[in-house]
Amino acid sequence: MTATPDKALDRLHRLGLELPPAQAPKYAYEPTTRFGDLLFVSGQISRAADGKIVTGTAGGSATLDEAIEAARICALNLLARLHSSVGLDNVAQVLKLNGYVASDPQFVDQPTVIDGASTLLREVLGAAGRHARTALAAPVLPASALVEIEAIVAVGDLNGNQRVAFH
């Protein structure tokens, strides 16, 4: 089911959230690339709307709840990138989400952290927010961010002409 901007943005607002501005890349890469109906979204770090980066390591300087919130911030940035790239009305399906959590060596709850992003994508995009996923530990992330996510998204149209089956 394709998300529509009104539905997705209405859901976002009902959650008390706003899309942050999509940040321009700082380095030599594209924030998104498209090949056919696939949109590849570069990593989105835990940078809050005010520009402050949520930093630290899960299981160390950051609690599990702080890491989950950082993942939700990443998901908001991903949604902002999608909205600025193709419009939320053209998100047919989030196909794959890769999540990276700056973690102390003993921390093993990366899937719980990335659930923060996965849950927000489902809350905002509905069925189009369902996805396959990887959640990995990282010793350090860019700008000392606590969390980073990237995605592969199927792009459709307002009539939902791009369908994905789950098995």
C-alpha cells in the first residue's frame, strides 16, 4: 500500500512530530540515488532538527532508551530525505533498512535500538513502512553519532502501482 502525503504527514503530526529539513551532504556523495523503481537512501545519522547530533555509545555513555530515541531521530531524517527526494506519496514500500548502533563491546541490543526507527516508519507510512532489516554494532559512527540508518525504498505512484508481497 502506497503512503500518501496527507496520510503520512497527518500520522506524523498526530504523533506530535515534524519533518526536519533534509541536510545537504557534507562529503562527496549523493543523499539518494535512483535506479528504476528503487531509491537508495544514504545514511541518516542521529542529528536532531536543531542540528545537534545525539552522540555516545549504547551500553556505555548512552542508555538503551536514549539509543532508541536516536534511532527515531534517524527515521525522521530518513522520512525528510524521502519527502524531499520523491515525496512521501511516492513511497510504495521501504524494502530494506540497515541500522548501525555505536556500541560498547558488551552491548547486544542493537535490534531493540533499531526497532525505534522501524516502529516510527510503520507508524508514519503504515504498511508501506514494513521492511526487511539488519541491525549491527559499530565501534564508532560519523560525527560520533549514536545511530545511523540507510534504506532501499521502492518508489511507486499515488495509485499504488508498486506492490510488494510479504511472505
